[in-house]
Amino acid sequence: MLAGVALVVVIAIAVVTWLAIDDRGATTTPTVAPTTTIPGQIVAATAAGAPVRGDAAPDFTLPTVDGKGTVSLSGLRGTPVVLNFWASWCTPCRAEFPILRQAAGDAQGRYQVIGVNTRDHVRGDARSFLTDEHTTWPNGYDADESVRRAYGVNSQPQTVFIDADGVVVARVAGQLTRQTLDEHLRELTR
């Protein structure tokens, strides 16, 4: 009986370790947009059935990371949205935040940057990260990961570009570069 319990504990630790390594390793996936998809690359970072170019973006309402309000996609209808999925422990997420901060500052009403914190099981970690990064754009806290699942996000960071009508224009799996962000913003704000 004791050997059975020990085996279950070892298996559980192995699964948790595998998920953590798999998730963090997947965040280094090359940047791929639906318009330039290389077979197999975007699938590794997104679940089957994830919304892609031309699909309606799933609506959501989430409490903000700071707990002082909510963020809702439908509340932004009429405004293009840059929807970024991130986690505080994700190194590529940390690396791309200065690019997002600049984009949010440059928006001037042409589009809205929205963050979705997912897979941070301690809300304080997400709050601290946003404070450290001097974040000014709304960030929802996806505690039950329902928004992550609705968008088919298997790894962070991921960014979904949504037009003013609520339709997915592009999806970037992996860390944004300024060039990639600018390319999709031009398309989004035409």
C-alpha cells in the first residue's frame, strides 16, 4: 500500500514538472502569424479549434489583476484590440512588456492593449509584475483559465489582434518583436 502511494506521488510530481517545463519551453516558440503560418508551429502553441484569422473573438469579462474593476472585450467593440496573454514567471513575457508598454503609449485611441494574466496561481505575483513593469493598460486575471482555453492558448506569451468588429486579424505565438507588433498594428488600424 505504501509503495502504491509513493508511486502516485512520484507520478504526480513528474506530471507537474513536465507541465512546468513544457509550458516555459513552449514560450520560446518562434513568432508565427496566421498569414505566415508554417505547418506545425502555431499548432504547438495553440489548441485545436483556437480562433484564427477571420473568426469572431470570444467575448469575456474578467476581474482586473488589481481587483479594482473588470475588463471586457465587448466593452471595447468599435476599437481594435491587442490582446496579450502572459504570466509573471514567463521570461519571454517579461521581455516583451517594454514593447507593449510603448505600444499602449502610442495608441492614442487608435487601438487598445489588453492583457490577460493566466497560469499565475498567486494573484500577488501578477500584481507585483505589473507594478514592476509600470503597466498602464488594463489586465484581466484569468483565475479559472477559461479565457485562455477559449482562445486556445497553450503557452505564453501569445498575442491576438482583434479588429473593431471583434474579428481575429492575426495571432502571434511567442515573444513579440517590435517589427512583428508594428506589422500587425498597421493591418489592425488601416
